[in-house]
Amino acid sequence: MDAATGAMGSLIPKLLELLKEEYRIQTRVKKDVEFLQREMKSMEAALRKVAIVPRDQLNEQVKIWANDVRELSYEMEDLVDSFLVRVESPAADQDTFKGLMKKMANLLKKGKTRHKIADAVRHIKDQVQEVASRRDRYKLDNVAANQETTSAVDPRMLALFKDQRDLVGIKGPRDNLIKRLMDGDDVASEQRLKILSICGFGGLGKTTLAKAVYDVLRPQFHSGAFVSVGRAPNVKKVLKEIIYEIDMNEYAAIQAATLDETQLIKQISRLLQKKRYFIVIDDIWDIRSWEIITCALKNNCCGSIIIATTRISEVASTAGYAYKLEPLGFNRSKELFYKRLSIGKGKNTYAQSTELSEKILHKCGGVPLAIITVASLLADKPREAWSEVYNLIGFGDGDNIQVDNTRKILLYSYYDLPCHLRTCLLYLSIYPEDHEISKYLLIWKWVAEGFIHDKQGAGLYEIGERYFNELVNRNMIQPTEVEHQGIVTGCRVHDLVLDMIYAVSKEENFVTLLGSNESLKRPQINARRLAIQYRAVEHDDPLISIPMHQVRSFSTICCRINAMPSLSRFQVLRVLAIEGCTFREDSSFHLENLGSLLQLRYLGGLSSHITELPKDIGKLRFLQILDLWETSIQELPRSVGLLSRLKCLRLGKDFEGLEDWIGNLTSLEHLWLYCIIPTFAKEIGKLTELRELKIECTEASDENFIDLMVSLGNLQKLQVIQVTMFWCDFPGNSCEDWGYVLSRHLRDLHLPVKFSRLPEWMNPSHFPHLVHLFVEVETVQAQDLEILGRFQELITLYLHTDDFTIPDFVGGGAFPKLRHFTCTAKPRFLVGAMPCLEYLEYVVWERFDGDFDSIKNLPCLEKINVSLEYATARDEQEVRVALIDALMVAHPNNPAFYTN
């Protein structure tokens, strides 16, 4: 399933499934299905060709055809799924007379279903034949972009010829980069080749900054070139452009020759052999192009410089030191905004900031291109018309050249994405502006929508996480993370990128939005994915009565709900998500008719308004995600044990405990729950696909705990174990010498165990990927710290011990990535220990009589927190004084500090 090909990716395998003998479809229908399967493969290939070409470069006939085929694929998949779910209905209990009668009724129902399917297949076949004939008439197999639209000048070229006096906010970054490039402590550093990359998303001014640095430094070099690569790189052309800028005579000499890349690389190497050169490779999109181009740019020990600009973090880190270009601050944004408004007016006639201009600048988010675009729109309009323009800011229609340039620059990034990432990005259009999107829920929605498919050896969430990281890497989304811990919890989307996503999604009918004050229009009534944002939904809202038979995804976000459409009106619903919504106490929305949603894959969000699940939830045999984290549900119906395809189960703080049927959910990958007593611990050992387990309980016996530990030893795909048992303190001697070991794939480990010593099995050779560790040890030995220091990926460490002092932390490469350290003792840090540590917390259970002198050896330290348990006001004051002395005298970073 993706935005380019509709449901084709999942439909074609289902058509093959339908041809299996077990479904016993009629011979004539079988031939029709075979015809559909062949045609769909051909159409999918044509759609992928269409997807390569930016939509604004396609002619209208092709756009209409592509839209029609995608819609047809959705209809076909809905049809096939409705057949499969009915024919595959659970077998009745045949051991009783009542069960036998139920089986006979099912057989009769299946026969009727097959007749209905035959009629529907014939109807679909007629539609497919008509669409296929149009494909042949339009010659879509040879589809190409319109020449009129592809000949436009790349708007980024304008940055190369901009007067630096017109630039705002560029001087600071320019001077920082020049200092980094030109500083050298000795002759060797002055002579070596220096490579630097400038990274950031479209419109931030990467090309402008690189050109500013180039213009200042170029006179100090023998040779120089500033060349652009682009999204569809022609490496041979780039190499020729480098030759042209280095030596025009040489370029003229090779024009008549047909040199390949290897020959051009040798030519450049020869030209630069003994010269100090400065070359900028602008707008690199892939590592392969970078590697080929830099083959020509050797280190000739002349103090040469190469700068690359890119939107993609992975390319930036490959190229060299990565300078991440940040958006402009508010004051710089305001300066640029008013400077652009005043062009041609002789002086700044907009000296006074207004509330509306501040809202406009907030919308632009510090992106220079966006600020210039909006200012250009406003320049010739009276102040009283600004509010109208503000409401239209984004990717709406308009003749302004700056708007068009902004659109093109952002669309370059969009069309560079592979189809599956475009689909995942477009899905973000269900969220409102400035919304913090939960990474966890987003990825599971991608799974439920069919955007993510199984791959050997990886879980669905794990694959989705790779997609999420790739969008971050390409600077399409901005990650939000837990400070100093490297835990990414979600993302935000820049307003301009979100506007682009909204526009593309609307044009391709991917998601239909309904905001707070919008009235329903005809296209919205035919929506496949319907997203409701910031709307007060009452009984008289038209939303309650519109047709929902074709809606696959229904999301309400930050709404006030008093009424909702009846679930019985959704026939093909796959995703039902109600997030951040409030319900009136007398709201009529519950989960009646939930069992009729036979195609449902995702049920989540909801609210504390929901106190129970209907017993017929067991009918939802395709359900993959059941997220009840925000509900007030205390227990689950036993029928949940029938959900054999369930991948994710999250249960909220009011939940009291699972039963033994949990062991039936053998497809589970993620399990989060609160409970009172974990009586189900043995059953968890049957969930062999489990990747993430988070349990918080208030009571547990030694037997419960041992059962749980035995179960964890059976789960060799686990990556996250977080077990918290409040008011329970289990001795670690029962598991220090286990005869089995935990999963080698662990990234996060937190057990409610106090070990007498660090267990032998807790070492880097067994847990090479460990990132977060909570460990409690009665006594810490120097050898334990040496072992913990060898965890190469460790970012967060909580070390609890009964000792008041522990051995010194030594350097020598220990804890190379640790950023967050919490300790209940009073550690000392020798030079070289924890070179990346940013956050240090002491948890002290008696009067603190240590000192803070050794923190001067933590070069990256940003914050210190001292938690004084049972401390007096005098104790706290003494700690504050000691901290101030140490920080002011000893630490160059002047870290922030807190006591509590």
C-alpha cells in the first residue's frame, strides 16, 4: 500500500491467494480473477513510472488515469477482503448440536457470499478493461514529463548571485565556518585537506551560506569551483563543470572528446595536482555521487578545502564534519521580513512589529525562503489585507514567483523519497499544525494501513522505525527526544513542509481533512481516509450522517466529542484512532457495534471515557494494534485471546491483570501494561515474537518473579525489557547464575532486582546493542565499572548501590557514548572518563560529605542534579555552595545545576 500505487501492493498477493483451491471459487470467476491479477500487475508498473515524474509535470489525462486506477485498487481490495474475512470465519464448535447447526448456517452464508463475489468481480472486470484501454490510448508505458514544466530554472540558482548586503543572519554562521576551516595549530594542519558539509532541510539557506564562505575565501586559493549536483545527478556533467571553472582552456579542449567518468576524474586530479583549491559541491543527495566526485579531489597537502551542502544527514556525516544549519531566531527573522517588505520603498516603512506579523513569522519557523516568500506576498498589500494573506499562507494557488520557488524547493525533497517513504510522509497530513506526533503510535498506524510489510528477521515496528529514521535523516520531520538520553519519542513537521504535505495529499485524494469550522463538501463524502481536527462534534453535525461505507481510516485529533457516527456504518474501516479528544459525560459515543468492523487493524487513542470493551471484539480477526493506554478499562473480555494477528497490546493504569489466554497471542511484538499481580508471568514465555515488554505492577511474590524471569529467558527477540514492581525488592542471587541468558538484541534493560554483585552475564559481549541500563548492585567493584565502561552503545546508565562510595571512573575510552548518568553513590571522574556525558545526577540518602572537584574532567557536562533524600535545609545549602565553587572555578562549560 502506498500513495503512488494505491492498494496495488497488497491487492495483487490477495488475488493470488483467492485463486487457491481452498476458496473454491467458480471456474468462470477464477478466470476473471486471473485476468484482474495480470492487469493489476501491468497497471502497478505503469503507476510506478508515473510516480517518478513530479505531479506538476504530468499532463491532465495521466493524472486522471492514475487517480482512477488507485481508486479502483481500493475498491478491489475492499471486495477481496470482504470475501476472505467471511469465508475464513472461525469454525463453529462441531461437538454440539448447536455448533453443527451454526456450521451449516455458515456454509449457506458462504455460498451466498461467493455468488455476491462473482457478481462484483464481473463489475470490477468491466471497470478494469475500460481503464486498461485508456492506458493504451494515452501510451502511459512511455509516460514522460511535460517539456514546458521541466525547462524552468532551478530556484536555488538565485542564491549564487545574491548580493551579500541583502542577506540576514548569514554573518555569524559564515564566520564560524571560516574560523573552523582556516584555523590551524601547526604547519601539518594548515596543509591537510579540509572537508566540511552544511546540512539542513530545503529553504534554510545552505547554498547561500556556502556561497558566502566561498566568496570570502576564494581569493586565497589557486583554483576554485562551485558546482551543483541535484536530485537526479549527472556525475559526468558535474565533473565537466568542475573542469570548466578550474581551467576554461582545458574545458574547451575536452569538449570534442567523449571522455567517461574515469578519464574526467584523472583530468581533474592532474589539473589540481600541485594547487591549493577550494571547491563547493552543492546539493548532494546520495553518497554514491559524492564518492565518485571526490575521487577527483585528492589531498595534495596544499591546504585545500571542499564544502558539500545536502539535505540528508547520512550524506553530511559521510562527507566530513557536518555543520547543521539552524533556522533563524525570531529577531533575525523579523529583520529579514521587514527588510524584504521595504525593498523599493527607500526605507523601512514597517518598523513596528504587530501581533499579526509575529504570527506570520511563527508560521515561517525561521526558514529564510519562507520569510522572503511571505514578505513578497505582503509587500504590495495594505496592512488590513495581511490577515487574509496569513490565512492563505502555504501551498495554495498563486502567481507569486517566490511562492512557486518555495513549492519547487520542498517538492524536490518529496520526489526524491522512495514511494514507501512518500506514503509514510503523506500520512502525517492527518495531524494538525504544531502537533507533537507520537512516534510509537504513528509507526503502528503505518503498520495497520499496510504501508509496512514483513521482512525476514525484523519485526513490523522495527521496519517502521527505520522508515521514521530515514525521514529524520532526510530532514523531512524534526525529531523530539528525551533530553540527554537519545530516546526519540516523536516528531514535529515544519509548517511549510506540512503545507506541502497537505497540498499533495489533497491533490492525490490520500487524506481528507475536516477542520473546526469546515462544512462538508462532495469530495469529502467520498474520502478513503478521513481526519477530523479541532472540531466540536455534536448530534447535528453533518459528519454524523454522511456515508462511511468507503472510509478505511477515521481519525479524530484534539476534538470535543458529544456524538460520533455509528460504527455499524463503517464497512471497510481499518484504522479507528481517537487521540487527544475530550468527551462530555453524557456523550453517546461508546464502542457498540465494534464487532461489525471485520477489517479493523488499529483501535487506539480513545480516552478515559471508555470503561469496557464489548465481548464481540474477538470477531476482529485482522486486528493488529489494540491501544487502550488512555482508557479506564480494568479487565479484558476472554475473546481478546482469539485475536491471533495482534501485534501490539497496550493497557492503561486502571488495568488489574491479564489471564492465561495471553499466551494465545503468539504474534505479539509489543506488550505494555499496568497490573496488580503478574499471575500471567508463565504465559508470557509463549510470546516468542515479543520485541518490547513493559510491565508495572504493585504486588508480586517470589514465585511470580521467578516465573517472569524464566519466561524472559525464552524470548530471544526481545529488545526492550522494562519491569517495575513497586514496593517489591527481589534479591538477585536467584538470577545471578541463571542457566539461561536474555536476548542478545536487548537495547533497553530495567529489572527490579538488587544483585549482590554485577552478574557475569551482564557484559558487552552478550549485549552488544545495549543503549539504556538500570542496574542495582549492593557493592560496586572496580572490575564492574570496567565492564560497564565497555558497553560501546550505552547512552543512559542508572547505577544504584548500597555503597556510599565507589571506585573512581577512569578514562581510556570507557563509556564512549554515555550522555546521562544517575548514581546513588559519590563517584569521582578521572581525566578521559565519560567524554560525552551531558547530564549527571547524584541521588544521596544521607548527608553529602563529598566534593565536586572531579566534574572538571567531564568536558561535555551541561547539567547536574543532586537529589538529597531526607536532607535538611542546611545540608542542601552546603551542597549548593560546594557546587557553585566547583562549577565557577573548575568547569569551563558553567553547567546548570539543581538540588531537590
